[in-house]
Amino acid sequence: MLRSGRRTSAALSPKARKAVLTAHVIASVAWIGLSVCLLVLGLTGLLHADPQVSRAAYIALGVVVTPGQPISGLALVSGIALSVGTKWGLLRHWWVVVSLVLTAVMTALVQLSLAPLMRGAAAKVLAAAPEVPVADAVGGDAVSIVVAPAVAITALSFVAAINVYKPWGRTSRSGPAHPAATRRGASPGSPATSRSRR
């Protein structure tokens, strides 16, 4: 639910903001956790000495990656809702712009690249004859399967960090700072204004 106020023309009500923020935090944490699981499975498939364990790890990739598509979409949509529906705005602060751009790019990569890659590897292993080595069945995708979640973990951790520290100040589209913040000498990312967001 949106409400009108002096600070923003359209802001989420406190209950709606908390609900959206909760969804955003859960989705973001789940996304990082899922990426860690994919990395562990990819490394297991690539490095484990037991072919049966490697085979099981690659097959599991096709299942584990499935929640990544809705989770990444929820993280992006809830992030946009928090930006538009709160005083931070969509284009007022550089940390918001960078955060949303990176999240959008990562979401697109999950949908168009990561999920097909993991499912493809699982399908190759399942279709391979028992005598075919797992490494041969997966082929050149073995390295990509490790690199992709490692990049995701790095990017998502960076997004989490800038959401905490809120660096780089305001954009040229932000307009003047809120008078109350100016009187207190607080910047948009200062503890005073950060508490108002929460």
C-alpha cells in the first residue's frame, strides 16, 4: 500500500515497507546461499576422486539451481519496490542505482545463462553411458559451472556491502537534500537517516 507524505509523493506504508523489506532480505540471503551450494557442487563434480560422487554432484546441480530463478526475480522486484516506495528513490543515490543495475544483470544471467548451464550439465551426465567418464560427459562446462556461482557470490556480496555502507553520495537527479537531514547535518547514508528507513 502506498501513502502520500511530505518526503515522497508515493511511499510505502510502514507495514508494507516491512513486508517488502523482509521479502527482499530473505530472497537476497537465499540467493547467496544457493550460489554457495552451486559452487560446492561444481567443485565436487570437478575435483572429487570418486566418479560416482562427481556424477551425483553434477546431477544435483539441475535440481538445486531451480529455485534460483524465482529467488533472483523476487530480490530484483522487491529491491525496486523499496527504492520507489521509500525516500531513497530509484535514481537519487548512486548506491541504489549500482545495486539495482547489478541485481538486474545478475537476475538476467540466472534466467538466461546459469540455469540452462546447470541443467545442461545434469542432462549430459544423465544421458552419458556408464562407461563414459564424468569429465568427458560434462566437457568444457566443468570450469564454467565453478566460475559462474563464484562470480555470483562476489557480485551479490558487493551489492550487500553497498546496501549497508551506502557510498558515493547523491546523483544529479536527486534534487536538494531533505531539510530535516540538512539541519541535522546528516547525509542520506548517515545513521540518522538510515534509522528512518528502518
